Amino acid sequence: MLARNRFQYELATGRATLPVTIIICLIMYGITYQEKTDLLSLAIHGAIVYCLIELNTTFSLIRTRTTLHAALFLFFLSGLPFLHTYSHEQWIPLLFTVSFSYLFRSYESVYAPIPVFHCFLCLGISSFLLPQVLYFVPLIYFYMIGLRAFTLRTFFAGLIGLLVPYWIALAYHLYAGNMEATWLPFKALAYFPPIDYAILSLSQLVSGGIAILFIAICSVECILHSYQDKVQTRIMLRVLIITGIGTLACMLLLPSHFNTYFLMTLVVGSVMGGHLLALTFNRFTRIFLWVSLGIWTCVCIMNLWMHLFNF
């Protein structure tokens, strides 16, 4: 079985996988480079990759030594020029990844209120950039039940962490005499923009559809093979899968923020893809790997062509 999947094995465990993917990503960024702020976008995505590596190292989401999940994130990202342009909302996927690192630290911990506080602090900061991030707050509390970290102390620790940025903003706006501005993120939650997919480009629609299909397949396969993981790992993977469904729903219901939620979905999908391809070696994964590489290479070429010639 291993001999028939030698390429997949080398891709999953080889030390050259991540460096090669980084080089490919840098080349694609260089080709699509337009403004100096694109370098900040590259730095943010680099920080996300580092957080993904640390997430797996700390919690063993993939029960083998691999950086394939980080390489998959970069491989997907390299072919999406519309995500290379800097936007202040690009900080949200980074804070999103950090928040889950803190959330997972609360698993059966006697010191759970501390990581829970920091998890919700990241959400509170993110909500200043995009108020709809607050929709994930009830979901995080639900996760805490499965992580066996939900108590009265952690409930209020999360609430305090969420409100700390608003207290700081309130103090500033009181000083500036503009108190109403503090509550704008909460007021924005009451406004639901119309669902209009016409604002999305062909590149976004095609890339989003294919990426979602790949991620859905990886997630289903991950669930089917998760019985081999420890209970803690299964719980954390389930948390990521449910979150991926949530970000996908937001991506479909809030097309005006497509790029942000798409990037958040890619973060989840890269872990699912890494888990599948690094741990499962059979005929399906061999075919799936080559088909995925071929289709996504075509998508990268199409996106690059449309970006350079402004179709």
C-alpha cells in the first residue's frame, strides 16, 4: 500500500514540501504584486501558516510529523490573487486561528478561564473589523461543553474577554465625546446586507466552489477515519469541522465579505486535507490527490490569467 502511494507519503512527511510550497507562493505573490500593502498581506498569511504549524505541534491534530496542512494552505492561497491584496479584514483569519489555539488549551484544564479569556479577546478584537464575527460567540460556548471547559467561571471569563476591547473603546470615545461609536459593531449585527452574488467575480465563484468541494470531501473522510484518533483529537477536529460549516454559511449569506470567510474556511480545510492525506493511504486518496493537484493547478492558471489581463 505504501509503495503505491509513495508520492503521497513523501508529500506528507518530506521536509521539502513546505519550503517548495513557500517558493511557489512567493513567486505567485511576486507576479500579482501591485501595492506595498500586499507585503503586509503576505506577512499576515505567513503568520497564519506559523499558527497552523504550532496548532498541530501543540495538540497533535495530525498524529504524525508533518507540515502538509500548512503547505496545503499556501498552495490554495497561491492560486487566489484576489486574496493577495491587503484588506484590514485579513487580520480576522489570523485572530481566528489564534483564538482556536487558546480554545483548545482549555480542554479539561483547571486553568481554563485564562485561555478562554484570550480566545474571546481575539473575537472581540475581530468584531471591530467585522461585527458579524460575533455570530460565532454562541458557537464557541457550545464548543466549550464538548471540551469539558464550560463552567460559570469560564462563561464570565469569556464574556469579560469579549468586552475588554469595548471597554477600552468606550473610554476613548468618552474622552473624544463620541460615545455612540462604541456600540456600532452591535448595531451592525441588526443589519443584514442583501445576498447579491453579482458582486463576486468569476474567479471568486469558481475558486470558491472547487475549494469548498475539496474541503467537504476531506472533512467527510476525516470523520470516517477519526476513530483512530484520541478522544481529545476527535473533539478538536469536530470543532474545526463545525466551524468550517459556519464560515461556509457566512460566506454564502454574506457575499460582501466573501474573501474574509473564504480565507477562514481555507484555514479549516487545510487541517482537514492534511489529516486525510498524511494519515490515509489507499486508492481513493491516491486518485483524489492527483485529481486535486491537477484541477487546482488549472484554477491557478485561470485566476492568474484573469488577474493579469483583467478579464
